[in-house]
Amino acid sequence: MKKRTLYIWAARILMWLAAGITAALTLFLLGYVLIKGLPNITWELLSTKPSYLRHTIGILPDILNTVYIILAALLFVLPLGVGAAIYLTEYATSKRLVGMIEYAAETLSGIPSIIYGLFGTLFFCQFLDLDKSLLAGALTLVIMNLPTVMRTTQESLKTVPQSYREGAFGLGAGKWRVIRTVVLPNCLDGVITGCILSVGRIVGESAALLFTAGFAHALNGFFEGLSSSGATLTVALYVYATEEGNFEVAFAIAAILMILTLLINVSATLIGKYFERKNKV
């Protein structure tokens, strides 16, 4: 009996120690980046573009490029991911086909991002003749984030009770009408969660974009920007830290990215809880 008690206490201590080390590392990393980066964030940095004549640095083009690439990637990945999830959950009858597609999606989610960058360079930039552009980078990110949107939507579709579908069918509704008016409204939290997780990955991606989107800090409109080379915040961080050695700006960008990541995670949690309460009501 004493050995079992000692074993339980030892296991608890090890679990608390592991949790404490993980929390401490997270807080240390967060605090270090914010302490080093927040003092360097100024309005001039956020609202101007780089000027080599005036020797000033601004990240407004990088912020806009990040927004452009997020919008372009979501424009493609949401219909593809949600449509694939609906087909696999509601229409597909072959379990072997569903299993193959799910296995392919899981394999895609585990491929290193640098390989996506190489594929994007060869296919989108060279074969499709898009050159290095935000559009090529966005299409590469679509492939990267497709498994995330598809799997989260798929799992959310499975949580909708079968009785909802049967009740709608009993009232004479067709298959698509049941999906559109009954199933999708009840799994909207999964779709939004997948969207937010995709945004988080897009914001934090750099390896694939180094090969496909380019390094330019030009200030362009949405459509002009998509067709031209542009650096996102993560790529700009890499350029300022490694090629220019300007660690003050690099830490400022890192702090902005850290804050954006925290906001994205908090938003995903709050939206998930909101829809959970709404479904219970």
C-alpha cells in the first residue's frame, strides 16, 4: 500500500514539474520577446514604408502584405476545405475512399513547410508563371492549411446529432437543403475554429513564403500586391534579423506577431465557447 501511495505521489510531482517547466518556458519566451520588442514599436514604424534615402524603416508594407495573403489564402482554402469535409461526411459512401482522403490530409499536415515552399516555387512560380508573388505564396499556403480546415470542419459535422438530419428528411427536405439549413448552422463553430487556426498558421509561416512570395517591401494595393513580390511580417523579421542585422526592428516585429498569435488563440477560444453555449440553448 505504501509503495502505491509513493508511486502516486511521485507521478503527481513529475506531472506538476513538467507542467511548471512548460508554463515557465512559455512565460519566459513571451516576456523576453515583449520586453525586447515593445519599446521599439513606434507609430512611424507601423505607418510608413522603408526609405533608404531618409534612412528610416517602416513595416506598413509588410503588415498589408500579411493581410493580403491571409485574405487570398482564405478565399481559396475555406470553400475547398469545407466542401471536402461536407462531401466526406455527408455524401461519400465508400469507407475506403474516405480513409484514403483522410490519410492524405494527415500526411499533408505533417510535411515540413520548406517542402511546400519548394513545390510552390516549381509549380506556381515557374510552371504557372506567377513568378515570386503574394498570389503564389497564398496558393502554397492553401495547400498547407487545407488539412486543418477540412479536419476541423469534418469533426464538427460529426457532432451534429443524426436526429436533426432525420427530422429534416421527415419534413420532406432534400439532402442539400438539410445540410445548408440544419447541419452547417450547428457546426459553424468548427468552421470558424478551422479558419482562425489557418490564420494563425498563415501569420506565422515564413519558410514557404521565402521561396514563393519574395522579400520586397513595396507598398501596393490589394490586386497589385497579389501580382507582385512582397514580404510578410515573418519574412520581414527574417530579413531584418539575418541579412540586415537590425535586431531592434526584428524584435518589434516579433512582439507584434506574438500579440497577434495571442489574439488569434483567445478569439478561437471565445468563439468556440460562444457557439457551445448557443447550441446548448
